[in-house]
Amino acid sequence: MKSLALTLRRHPEWMVAAVLVVAVLTIGLINPVFWQPANIFSLLRASVITGILALAVLLVMLSGGIDVSFPAFAIAAMYLTVKAMIAWGFDGVLLPFAMATAIGIGLGLVNAVFVHHLRMIPLIVTLGTGTAVRGFILGVVGTSQINIDQMPPLLIDFARQDLFTVTQGDGSAAGLSAMVLVYAVIALGVHLMLRHTMMGRSIYALGGGEEAARRVGFNTRRTTFFIYGLAGALAGFAGLLHGAMIWTANPRDMVGLELDVIAAVVLGGASIFGGRGSVIGTMLGVLTLVVITNSLIILGVDTTWQRVVVGLIVIAATAVTAWRDRKRIA
Amino acid sequence: MTAIAQRLRRVDTNLLQLVVLTVLIFAGMAALNPERFLRPYVFESITFIAPELGLLAIAMMVAMLTGGIDLSVIAIANLSCILAGLFFHQVGAPRGPDLVNLPWPMVAAGIGIALGTGLAAGAVNGLLITRLRVTPILATIGTGQVFTGICLVLTGGPAVVGFPRLWGQIGNGTAFGIAMPLVVFLIVAGLVWFLLSRTAFGINLALIGTNAKAAAFAGLRTGRTVFLSYVLTGGLASIAGILLSGRTNAAKSDYGVSYLLQAVLIAVLAGTNPAGGRGSVPGIILALVALMLLSSGLQIMRFSNFLVDLIWGGFLLLSIALAAWRNRVR
Amino acid sequence: MTAPLIELRHIGKSFAAVRALDDVSLSIGRGEIHCLAGENGSGKSTLIKVISGIWQPDQGEILMDGQKMEGLTPRSAIAHGVQVIYQDFSLFPNLSVAENLALSSELHEGRKLVSWRRVRQIAAEAIAKLGVDLDLDALVETLPTAGKQLVAIARALMSDPHLLIMDEPTTALTGREVEALFRVVRDIQGRGIAVLFVSHKMREMLEISERLTVIRSGRVVAAGPISEFDEARITRAMTGQEIAAEGYRWTGDPRGKPLLEVAALSIPGQLENIALRIMPGEIVGVSGLLGSGRTELALALFGMKPGYEGRVRIDGREVRLDSVQEAIGHGIAYVPEDRLTEGLFLTQTIDRNMLVTSHDRLSRGGIMQGGRAAREAAEMIREMAIATPTGDRPVTQLSGGNQQRVVIGRWLLNDPRLLILNGPTVGVDVGSKAGIHRKIRELAQSRGLGVLMISDDLPELMDNCNRILVLHRGRLVSDTPAAETNEAKLSELLGALA
């Protein structure tokens, strides 16, 4: 038992990888439809947005905080960008994504100011900023949904690309969305940043002990601003990508998504006390959550059970993490 | 004499600030809408709507008193009244006079079901937090999902509409010319105030929130006390649910979602320390009055609900900034 | 003659109205092991922070290599070769040993990218420099305290410092680990690095240091080569107190009924076969190195080690002490070691801190009897002579000594039979210390209270106890009447055990 706790502490990815394998094999056994390329591809596609947002949450959790404002930031970035594109008659890919990312950074820095300078618990800060931003979008910018007929076509075309297509047994074609590649590139970038830059290590150091980080000479202010800025950037980017992928910009979208994302990150082995967690674990956590929740239908379980399942996953994952970390806290 | 004066001054700086804030908001709203704000109707409607939010804020404060938080209060409130509603539909009828005219013992049983649900849900949170040592944030995020999920599974999504008339009386009726919800709120708030300030349990809660280790060394039963505080939180949430469903004659899995932020806001504005050890019912009542006056005034000025959300979120951030500034000055 | 490595001249530092340092002068030569001694709260940590540039002195000057330093900052102190190892080591528990070692040098070289090969290389060099063996890939949180300390020392040595300041380095170490640490310190000295060893433990100072500076209440009260000191003189300097000629005499009937009888008390890995008796009115001292099991013994008697093996009798009746509530129910009270984290509710009032143990007694049907509670708190404030006009002030406003009186007083309200004191006067100023000792003796004498006093401070035990136990590695190795032993004998015994 002791060595299991130790292994889990050093390589939390293994736990989630095992859960994923068990889940995939079980689901595949119950309903072989699961193995069809179309299903696999759609699961991968479905993990793109949750995955990018989970990377944002991972950054905040690594520093010992928690973020619930990112869905609002994502929606704000997406809606403002699409509105602006329509208003200015502009279409494209790079500039809009730059704009959405910039909006996300700006909002993320607001979180950083409150967390670093006013020393408030990140949960309460982000609850406040999230609500205020959503209130601003819906109350000031607009409540109407922008549908496919108004959406900038280049943006949609970008998100529509497939990496490759395969022909399935029944002759239908199934394509793997290129957005999976976008997600993989972002994840790789975050991984390299966390693992191989001093900024990345300073995030782990901050989560390991703020006072110790300061004494060693880390600039904790810069690190905090970087964390929330980058988390905001990822949220903003994911927001616009989400709009592009579903061909609509709905300002009421993504409500409650924070819970799924936090569930995935916790499942991936990150600790809410900071300093523990990895990109690999988080990606596996996202995939596991997406696989389980999206497979309820092919398992013949009513979709209304989805929330119960997500909730139980959060509870189980946190209970295991608490068990793993119990010594450290005691 | 001077001792008493000193004591008053010290204990009540926070309450005094809240009184000033309330008066300022009142005066501001009255000045902005001289015609429509100073009408009995405005205040009467506050006495019907404010109590459910007030109970949720008290519940949040009780959880924060030990340095925790309960993000599942809304789910508990909804689950409680959905179960009561389904019970009524079972013993009476889904609609019609059989349902409306259910006799009081049946309605009392429904109240028992709702309250029992709240207490049991709170006990689940309490067990996760004290026995499995899951962080309150993640534990209640998880259980909140599960409770909401159970609501969805039970109802399939749509609202449970139609409650007995006696049940509606709790949310809509009056007693001696006073709104029934207000009567319920004042009684419950009075009891909680008494519990927190005059009983061993309440004082233990504040002491545990101040320093859990010292509490254990002083022989306090920390686990049991914290567990009971979550049971109390769950019970308070279910009373809020009764008021909500009584007032609207319906119960749904996603009612009152925006109350979560508002409950946190009121608790923080009331001077509750989210890190534990400080919180009071009078503070909650004052903060509640201040914010209800604000939102009624804004609604009279035809601000949309979304804008009100923006202002609530902004207020939360402002109160964090104020608290930080106060601490710095001190 | 060359200038000393570091010289402090007439340093003064105040915080609000409190004079933390007053006219402190101190010089440390190259390659010297210098001991800075003083009780908790004497100004030791303020002095460390002044030397390491965290705080600027109000008066006086700091010279390094004979050069006057203006506006020393942490960065410039490090640049001048000053490294501090704090009591908590300031390590990152979630990172590997290698990374803990390499991070700061990578940071100070202004690197943006991390090369894990270089990290390992730097770390391996640092470990080799110290001549110890550590698993570079182990997470720091999995190391024992001594291992963490080695990491901290290795990290500090990486920047080739001239002066290494170690803040209470032996606090959490066992006797054997202290010896190993001393070997490392002497080795460091052999390379011409000066070490400022901050401590309040006599034996260590005499063993390791070449020169000693004792400060009390922010002033230097004694300084000189170690050969000029013996334990009595250091104690006098640290406490400002002469050792009382006469200890505590127990006048009870040795054939009477024991208050507490412990037989064959064992906790695997912590305590082994402990047997002891305490008679009413006895004050029994417990000495032993850290890790000797003295705190575990106290916790076991206070119900915090449920499932222990062995028998405990109180007033002749056999009892089980498997929870704090049971222990309290049997009249056992415990004043913990660390007042701030284990004893007090800092933001709460004196009254609440005082009454915390009396809630069950003072409430009827769960409701507190406010009047009675206020009366009892006020009486205890008077009885313990706590310096406050009213009990509704925050307990933080009290001095260390008065805070300790609150913690002791809270138990007296419950009329305990056995009072366990773990470090009863740690961080308490001299005047208050004597008062607390007087009170404890008076309680034992007049109420027939049994007292178990755990302390590092041998004079304190000699002064106040009629019997002294020595624990070592979980076993009771000596149980002697105080009249038949003395400080020198005890300290010799402890030294031999180390």
C-alpha cells in the first residue's frame, strides 16, 4: 500500500492511464461500436476544447489555486471576437485567434492582480471575475446567438479541416479533425514550458512553497501574472476555437463547463494544494472523462446520468489524491 | 463604561461599515428613482425574494467558518424540493385539486423529506471532508454534480411543476401581514445566530476554523463538529429550496444557479473570513439587505438580470479589495 | 592583522515600540565556528535577518571584509558570500533533490531554459562537494529531516559562501544525526568557510563552537572564546537568572496511592516498555534528546496515540486513554510544545482561548452560560496574574509568558489531576518564566496536582522537579530523585547517549 501511494505520488499519470485503459476495454467489450473510427475520432475531437481549458486549469492548480472563471473568459473572447469580425466585415484565422487570445490574457491578468496583490483565495476571485465577465457579455454586448449563416466562413473552414479520412466498414468516411493537432501542439508547448523553462519550474516551485520560492530568488509576482495570463490566453483561444468548431457563437454557452474541466484535471492527478500535476496526466484525465461521459449513450445509459458520473469521478479522484497526499498534509 | 464602548467599537467596525453601505445604497437608489423606488411594493417583494438567498448565504458562512466552502448548496436546495415535489405528485396527483388540496400532514411529510434530504446531503459532504479528508472545494464540486445529476435522473430535465397550496403558502403567504418567507428566514437566522454565538457547538466551530490543531490539543471533537457544520449547511440549503419552490410553485435541477455567486458574495461582504474563524449572522443580514436594495433598484432602472450579475461580480471583487485595504491599514 | 569576515558595530533595530536589537556588536573571523546563543525571542532571528540583508538596521554599521556595507539587501548579502539555512530549510517538497539543488544557481545565472543534464551535473557536484550520498531523483518530501538538511546545506555551499548561517539546525535531529551534522560543519570549516551556528542548546554550543555570543532581550550579554564559558555561565547569560540553590521538595507520603501508574507502555517504533509512577504533588521532569520519545510519551498519556500497548492506572483504577476526550475525562491536561501552532487561537479573545476546555462544563443542553463563563475566565486571569485589563482582548496582544499562562490556565479551570507540560517556558521572558515556575510548584503543593514536565532546559528541570526521568530511543534509561543528581551528571548522561 505504501509503495502504491509513493508510485502514485511520483507518477499520478499511471493511475489515470489505468482507468482509461479499463474504461476503454470495458466500453469496447459491451458495445464494439466504440471501436469504429468515427467514434474514436469524435471522442478525440470532443476532447479538444475541454483539453485546452484543462491545461489552463492545470497551470492555476499547479500554483496552488483553482480557477472557475475560464468558461466566462472563453465565451467573452469568442463572442467579442466574432462580433468584431462581423461588425468590421473581417474574416480570417490568425488575427481573430490573436484577438481572442489577447482578450483572454487581459482578463487573466485581472485575476492575477486580485490573487497576487490583494491576497484573496483564487476560488472567490475567479467566481467574481467569471460572473462579472459573463454579466458584461450578456448585459452589455448582447444575448443573441450568432449562427452559421453569419459566422465568418474562413474561421469555420479552418476548424472544419480534417487531418485524414478513413473509410469505415460500412463505406462511410470518418475524418480526424485537424483541431486535434492544434490541441496536441498547444499541449506540447505547455509541457515544454513547464518542464524545460525556468518559468515552468518556478510554477512548480511556487506551488511547492511560496515563501521558499521567494527566498531562492524567484519573482513570484511575475510567475503569478504569467500563470493567470497564460491561463487566460488558453481560455480565450479555446473559446474562439469552440465557436469555430460548432459554427455558432452563443454567449450563453459553456455554463457549468468548469466542473467537467476541473474534474478532468483532478482525475489527471493534479493536486489542489499545488506543485503536483503534469500535462500528460491532464490530457489522459480529459480523454478519460470524455470517453466515459460520451460513451453513456452507446452503453445504453440515459444521458441524464452524465452529471452523476462526472460528480462521482471528481469524488473518487479527489479521495484518491487525498489518500495519496494525506501524509504531507498531516 | 469605556470597556463597553471599546468593545462595541471593536466588534462592530465591520457591521458599522455594512450599515453605512446599506444606507448609502438606499439613499442612492432613492435619489436615482425617487418615483418608483420608495414604494411599499418594492420592499414587499424584497421580503419574499431575499430570504431564500439569505439562507444560502448563511449556509455558505457556516461552511466558511471552519475554513471550508460548500459549492453544492444550490444542488442540495434543488434536490430537496424536487424530492418533495415528486412525493406530492405521488401521494396526491401530478396536478389538479388532489395535489393543490393535499392535507397538512402530507405537506409536513414533504417538508420532512426536503429537510431530511438536505441533512443527508450535508452529511455526505461532511463525511467526505472529515473522514476521507477531501478538500471542501473539490468534495462539494463533486457532490454538487452528483446531486444535480440525481435531480436530472429523477425529472429527466423539465421542472417539477405544481405544489400543494399549503406548500405555496410558505413561499407566497403572509403571517400577520409579514411575508411568510421572511418569517421563516428570521426564525432560522435567529436560531443559527444563537447556535453560533451562544452554544458550545458554535464557539467550537469558530475556534476550529481559527486553528484546527490547537482545537484538537484542547480536546475539541474537531471531526464531529466540522461534520455537523456541513449537516447544518445542507439543512439550511434545503430550507432555501422549500422557500424557492414554494414561491415559484416549481422545482428544477438548474434553478437558482446564480445564487451560488451571490451567496459567496454576501458571506464575504458580511466579513466572513473564507480562511475560517470569523463570520456572523447579523453581518449576513446587513449584507443581504444592502445587496437586495441594490439589485431591486437596478431592476427598477431597467437593468437586465445580466447587468445585475455584472454588478454583483464587481461588488464581490470590490469587497475583496476593500478587505485587503482594511487589513493593510490595520 | 586582517579584518574580520563580518563585523557588526552597534546595531540597533526597532519594530514599532519594541526594541528587537540594541547596540549589538559582533565579529566573525574567516573559517570560524561562531555560536549565537539566546532564548527564543531574544533577538537572534532579527540579527540573522539583518546580516542577510532582509531587514535594514536603524543604527550601527555592517562591515564585510573591512568594507562598510550600505543598504544591504538579500541579493547583495548573497553576493558577499552570506548564505542562510533557515529552520524550515526553504526547500521544495514536490521537486527532486537534483532540482532543489540546481534551481537557485540556474536562476542566479539568469537562465531561461532548464537542461536536465546540467541540473543533474550541478547537483552531483554539489553533493560530491559535501561528501555525502543522496539520491538525486528522490522527491525531497520523501527524505527524513536530516536528509532535507543535507540538501539545504549542499545548496548553500554551491555558491561558495564565506559565511554559512544555520538557524537552530539541530531542532529536529536525533542524537546520531546531530553528530553527523557536526562532522559536516567541521568539514565546512576546514575549507575556510565561517559558520554562524544559532542555537539555544548548551551542549551543542560547547561542543561545536570556537567563539560564543549570547544575546538576551536584544543586547549582547556575554561574548568570548568558548574556553571562557561553562554551562552555568551560559545559562546565567541566556536567562539572566542564577540557578536556584534549592530545588523542589516533594513532601507527600511515598506509600500513598499513586496518581498515575504506567506499566509496559509501548508504541511500536516510538516507545518501548515504559513504566513510571507519579504521586500527587510530584513534579517529574522528563529529559531526552529529540526523538527520544518524550513528546510521544506525553501524547500517549493525552490520548493522542490510540491503540498503545500497556496499562495505565489513574488513582488506582485502570483506564484506557484512546482519545483526547477520555484523557481529559480522567483529569489529564496537556500544554503542547509549540504554543503558537498547537496552543493558541490567535485571532480569538483571551476569554475564548481560556474557556475552550470548559465548554462542556459551562453549557447546559449545549447552551453556554455566559455569566458563569465570564466570571470563571476573569477569575483565572486574576489567578494566573495575566497582564490584561479585560478578557475580551485578542490573545495576540499578550506577551509570550502571558500567552503561556492562558494555555495553562485553561486546564486549571478543569481541575486536572495530572498536568503535562511540554517545554513550559519556551519563548517566555525571564521574569515571566520564574513566575510560571512558581505557579506550577504552588499548584503541585497546594492542589496535589501531579506534573510531568518535559524540557530541554536542564536547569529548569533541576530547579522545579523532585524527580527526573531520562528517555532515550523510546526507553526510560534513568529515573533519579533530583536531589541525587545534578546538571553536570544529567548532561553527561545525555551526551553519552547521543
